[in-house]
Amino acid sequence: MEENKLKLTSSEIGTLWGEYVNGTLVDVVNRYMVTIIDDETIKNIFEDAINTFEKQKNQVVTFLEKEGFQIPIGFTESDLYKGKQRLFTDIFCLNYLHIMTLHGLLGHSTALGVSVRKDLRDFYDSCDTDAKIMYHRTIELLLEKGNFQRDPLFYPAKNPEYVTSQDFTDGYFGKGRKLASTEIISISLNLKKSIMAKTLSIAFSQVAQSKDVRKFLTDSEKTADAQIKTFSKIMQGDNLPVPKSWETEVTTSTDSPFSDKLMLYHIGFLYQASQNYHGAGLASAMRTDLVTTYEATILKNLMVTKKWFDLMVKNKWLEQPPLAPNRSELAKEV
């Protein structure tokens, strides 16, 4: 059988569904940002990002339609309120595109890993290539503008060494060792993503129309801030710098450019995605204080996403992905 004639599996349908919903979310935000950006070099990158996703979206639609699946609702022009006041600075917009590109790289790699059909593998290969190009462009422009904060620098040891003491795992009483470079990978990345979640929560809480949504966004800002302080304290305990915050890159506008549905979904998406990164951090942690910090953070994020889920369902905003057939219900219909 030709590979491209194989029926798509449940996992392949799931990745396409997520590609469409999450992609349209970011696309709406990008379409707003491109209208407020003054810097032409930054605006050009956003225009390319919008064009790239339009190409990818059309391909996703083709895949789903050929299999007889409904196209998700996702997010549309109805979630974008045009002509509104500027909510973000140019630099925040560029940082936003950089962070969301990182999410895209992870998503494309995961999708490729569960894809069997050659046309689908080729599609995710091209998506990954597009995301890598965007990743390089955003970093280069952030560096050019002096707004990319690199991770802490280390100095080389004279010789490779083995772990020789049980104190290697101790992070509570000062007897143990300093942070390992392998641990800083996740700490630094999680800090940057929490800073993004906090900044968007602040911005969205200023403009949300619903009291319930504003309350959730205010609470999520506090949660993100607490996590930033926790991980920053660990870094600073070893005299290491932490990424700078972006709160001042949010204007004082109270004029919403987005639907409450989009803003609430976006924050929930960030908290759900962060569980992958916190899980990776937990897996690489070899100090007891890091292990317990990640465990507490993951538990807290689960509580946040539960509240998010309830609020999304209450407002009938949570779109249902394709489900496995309910054999019991089908049997009743006979």
C-alpha cells in the first residue's frame, strides 16, 4: 500500500487538530501585533510569520478534509478587535514571537515523532524548517537590538570529574554543590516562559471584559510571579543572573484587542505547555530542593489548569477534539 493512501491514525489527527487550533490562536495575536509595530525590521518578521502560517493552515485543512474530519473552529477574525490602542511595545512583540516559536519547534517535533504517512512527515519537516528559520531570525534581531538576555556564563574546570559525595544531591543546607549546567537549561527556560505568562496575564487582565476572566488572569499573574520568585531565588543563591521581566513592555491601555475567549485560552495554553518544560526540569534535577520545587510547581499548575478548564467549559469556549468511538452508545442504537 502506498504510504500516502494510509488512513491517518488517531495521533496524527490529534496533532493536526492541535496544529490548527493553537496555530490560529498565535496567528490572531500576530495579526494584531503587526498593526501596532513601528519598527520595520520587526514588522517584516511578523508579516513573514503570518504568511508562513497561512500556508501551513491550508495544508492542515487539506489533510483533515480528505479524511472526512471537520475543520476545527479555532480562532478567527471575530476574536480580533481592530483599531484598538497599543497594548504592547515593539520589543515585547518580538520576544513574544521568539517564545511562541520555541513552542512551535517542540510541537512540530512531537507531531513528527507520531507521524507515519510520508506526506504528513514531509509536512512537519517543512514546519520544523520554517520554525528554525524564524527562531534564528528572532534571536538575531533581539541580539542586534540588545534585548536578548543570554543564560549565565560558566568557567571551564581543569579536568573532567566524577561525583564523589552524597552531598551532590543536597540543596537545602549549604553543604551541597552549586547548580549544574544541565539543571540551568530548564531553570532558565522555565523562568523565561513564566515571565511571558505573567506579562500576558497582566496585559489581558487590563482589557478583559468578563469579571470571571479578569479574576482568573489576575490569579494566574500571581501564580506566575510566585514561580518566577522561587526559581530566581535558586539562581541568585548561586550568584547567577536571572532573565529580566517584561511588565514595563505592557502599556496602560484598557482597550481590548482580543476576545475574552482568546485571552483565556492563551493563558491556559501557556500553563499546559509549561508542564512539559517543568517535567523535563524535574527529570534533569539532581538536587533535592530542585526536585521538590518542580513537584510543587507542577501541582500548582494543575490547579490553575483545572480552574481554567472549568471557566472555559462554563463559557462554552473549549472546543472538543476528535474522540474515540463510544462503543457502548453505538450498541444502544442498534
